[in-house]
Amino acid sequence: MKWRCQVCGYTHDGDQAPERCPKCGAPRDKFVQIDVDAANLIERSRMGNGLLCRLISASEELLGLAEAGIRDNLDPTCVQLYKQLTARATELRQAAKAEIAAHMSKGKWG
């Protein structure tokens, strides 16, 4: 079973709601049980959302790599490559963030 805190939106997995919300401290009576269809959607989306989070993290690493390469300034061709990397990694990071936001608005998060 899944439970959602009506105060902060925290999702809890378990046979009953927690005594207090681990996020905001709201008491158990502020939790509602999530219906089966919504709970299944949350469970199904966890892997995909985790992958998107990893994509965001990887794009941040690529942006750091690109920044170091631009600073190194070995030659114009390398700098151009790192500038392309900056643009593409930024686009991927933002697209992944937008996808997560879309998932959240559709209940595919928890």
C-alpha cells in the first residue's frame, strides 16, 4: 500500500501510514491511502524517474568536463568541441528536468 501526506505530498510505502511524516512531521491522520491504479503508476515510474535523475547527474558531469576543456584552451578545434558539448549537455539536462516535471504533473512520481 502507498500513502500520501496531504500536507507536503510525501509518499510512504507500507501497510499503514507512518506515525509522523518523515518530511514535514504531520501526524498519521494527515495521510490518505493512494488508490491502486495511482499506486501502480507510481511504482512503474520509479525506475524511469531514477534513470532521468541519473541523466541529469551525468549531464552535470559533462558540463564540468566541457568547462575544463574550454579553460584548457588547447586549440580552437578542441574548444569548439567543448562548446558543442556544453550546448548538448545543457539541452539534455533541461529536457530530462522537463520530463520529470511532466511525470510529476501526471502522478508518475512518488
